[in-house]
Amino acid sequence: MRMIGHLPNETSAGVFSDFLYVEGITNLIEAEKDGWAIWIHSEDQLEKAKELFLSYLGDPKDPKYQKSSQKIAELIEHDQQEKRAAEKRTFNRKTIFRSIVPQRVGPLTFLMIFACLGVAAWSRLGADLDALSVLLITKYVRGLQEVAKGELWRIVTPIFIHFGVLHLVFNMLWLADLGSMIETRKGTGWFAALVFVVAGASNLAQFYNGGPLFGGMSGVVYGLLGYAWMKGKFDPSSGIFVHPQTMTMMLIWLVLCMTPLIPHVANTAHAVGLAVGVAWGFLASLPAFRNQAR
């Protein structure tokens, strides 16, 4: 915020504040010892605001300033209506799962959930390994022979495999929540790129660290969490966020899964997915963060 000057009393400051608002310059007035200070929110509007301030000082009785006070009520009501409409389109950040069925599920998010449910039914929740053979990253303990022969889908498809009801249900809840939020704001193509990069990185890391028999959407979920975490911290205007308590809970769960208390978990996929999501979210937020810092 920048102060552009002082006016002698609250009435004149209020009239000029209304005029600035009508001109598209958000501002506030504040009582000080030497009068009422006029502050504007945007640095980019500083020069225009100063010019209008000097013009007001030259002729404060100009009728246009009084007319702006009449318009202000209409503008405020319009802004409030837009705010209420935006709130209806925004997820509630105070819940872990904003809803069991989000109001808007992006097409790719829906297809991913449908694919996971289909694979779960087809493979009897991972019990039929023969049915899963085409989706595993490889059939071999060493090397990616199938991928090298052109079966590139195997780098991604382990995310559709789930072993057990709880594994499937919780991953689908997180995917519906985070996937819907990110896809509806960034677009399906952009969301697909994020999912493919996170899935590829986390699956390859898990394979080289623990072998080929693994699956689950958890690595992608942690990638989406990391991305939303950074966007919420450094680019809050994006509308993408994750509640701090939720993030703390998921980080605790990440650590617990690395202990003997919770065995047989693809911890490498979780950690790498989170790291990729955090990096992507931070880099994507840098332009907005720099603008805020100016």
C-alpha cells in the first residue's frame, strides 16, 4: 500500500475515497494527527491516484466528486454480489474433504476415478496379479524391458492399481477433492501434465527403490497436495489451497508410513510425488509472489 496525501477532514477524505473507488482504485482513509491519510492498495495505480489527488485539491467542489458518492452504493452492492457468487464457486478450505462428491468434478478427474474403480473390480482389489500384469511398471525385478520396447503407458498405469478397500476409498476421496479443485481452475490439459509428471517420477522412483509390485494413486495425491500447498502459500489468489491442519496431518501420515507401524507402503512414491508437487507449485507461484512483494 502507498499513501498519496492528506486531506483536512473526514468528509473531504470520504468524498475523494469514493471518487477513487469509482475510478477503479481501491483505497482506504485513516485518521492521523495532520488530517486524514489516503492510502491506495495497488502500486501500479500510484501515478494515476496522485494525478487525481492533485486534481481534487485544485477544485474539491467540482460536481463530479459529489456524483461519485452517489454511485458508490451501487458499486459496493455489485462487488458484494460478485463476491457472493465467487464464494459459491469456491471450495470450503476449512474441511479436509470438502465434500464426498464435489460440486464440479473435472473430466479427467472423473475418468481417473472411474479407471481406478474399474481396475479394482477387474483385479479383485489387486488379488489377481495376472489381471494387473499389463498395468504394472514391469514384470521383471530389474530393468524396464517393456517400456524400452514402447509400452510407455506402464510408467503411469500403476496409479490405477489398489490393494484393498481402504487403500482405494481414501485415495479416491483425495483425488476427487484435490483433482477437482486443481483441474477446474487450471484446465484439463494442464492438470493432465501435472498428473503424468508426478505419476511418472513417483512410479520410477518406487520401482528403482522397491521393485515392480506396487500401485496406488497415493504418489499423485501427495503431488497434488504439495502443489496446492505451495499455491496456497505463495499465490492465494489462484484459489488453489490446502488447509494447514490437513497438510500437517498428511505429513505426519507420510512419516508414520515409513515406520514398522504401517508396513507395505510405497513410501518412495509418496515422498517423490510430494517433492515434485512442491517444486512445481513453488515455481508456478513465483510470478504472483514477486508481484505481491513489490
